[in-house]
Amino acid sequence: MTFSTRTRYLLITAAVLTASAIQLISGYRFIIVAVAAATFLFIGYLIVYLSGSKQRAIRRRRKYDYYAGKS
């Protein structure tokens, strides 16, 4: 099963928000939760972006090959 990039971003955001809410309810300080949430969002988004870089490279190469064959 494959998820779209947008769905992956939404799943990461939902997971971080859920974890943050649980930490706030448990009594952690807001600043600690905010810094941790920002860090995990950055890392999660970076992972999703980099996981798509292989597909982008393949598409770019196919496009190049297509137009190179037209000449």
C-alpha cells in the first residue's frame, strides 16, 4: 500500500500533535513540548521529502531521455 506525499505529511503532523497533547496532559512544560514537536516535524518532513527524491530523479531522467530522443 502506498500513500501520497500529502497523506504522509498529514500522518506525521497528526502523530506529532497527538504525542504533544499527551505530553501536555501529562504535565510537561509547554516549551519542552513545543521544541520537541518542532524537531520531530522537521525530521519527519525531511524524511518524507528525501524519500521522494529518487522518484523525482527518475522522472527527470525520463523527461530528459524523451526530449533527447525527439532530436
